[in-house]
Amino acid sequence: IRDSVVLPQTGGSLTYLGALFLVLLAPIFSALWGWLDRCNADPSKPIKSAIGLLFAGLSFIPLAIAAQQAGATGGQASVWWLVLAYFILQIGEICLSPVGLSAVTQLSVPRVASLMMGTWFLATAFSELLAAKLGTLASIADPGAIAEHSPAWASAATTYGDYFWSLALGGIACAALAALALPLLNRG
């Protein structure tokens, strides 16, 4: 904990936050879903999935704000924007992933349930490949060569800010589509 709070942090040194937030949020969401179930207000699996997609889209907003801040000041943005982005993303993941895994096991024919679980994880692997491709498309030729407080720094920050806004809007649009599909998904 001391190293996380006292020592200077970079974007690369904070990759553990996803797992940390999942561990910290899991009991909270477990209690929340249990309490909502006792109150007969537990959202259906499709609703939880749409909420998860919404939070995934919202997680790019702090990154877009940080990029705008870095572009406006010509310097680096606070690392706390990244912490906030991880936190929001993990809220979405905790709404989506366990619910999806549960739905796969409940909706699969018992003799192919393990095959369907493998398909779920294969889709997760494909999403990681897609994320890598999107990251490559968004990358700047040599970001290390851009000096802070230079016009190129501001241009790079603007490029990333626009990209993060696009990802946020794309995620929110996917959540809206999932919400529109709720009547069809809740029918079965």
C-alpha cells in the first residue's frame, strides 16, 4: 500500500489496479445483488450486461478529460484520471463478466456447457486481440520522441482525447443497443 500511495506512479505501474478493484468491489456487488434479490428488484442478466457495457464506455471519459488536460497545459495529466478509469471499468466488468459466465452455464445444454465456456473465453481472447489492434491504430509513431510542452505534445493529446471520446461514445452506443434489445432478451 505504501508503494502505491507514496511512490510516484506511472501508467504502466498501475496495471494491478484492475485486479485490486475487482477484489475490493466483489463483496460490495455480491451484497448489492443479494439485497436487490431480497427486495425483488434484482436486475435481469441482460440488464446487468447492459449496465456493464455502459460502465465500460464511461471508463473512457476520464481518459479523454486527462488527454484534454494534458493538451491544454502542455504537460502530463494526473495519474488519478487513470485510477478513476480503472475503477469505472471494473464496475462494468463486475456487472458483465460473472453474469455472462453464469448465463453461459445456465443456458447451455449440459453436455456442451464446457464447450460454451471455452467459447466465452475465446471471445474474451478475441476482444484482447481487437483491443491491441485498436491501440495500434491509435498509436503515435514515436511518443517518446515528443517533448513535453511542445506543439506536438498538444497535438498528440488532442488525438488521444478524440480517440477516447470515440471509444466512450462507442461503448455507450453498445449499451444503448443492448438496452433496446432487452425486451427480446428478457422474453426467453
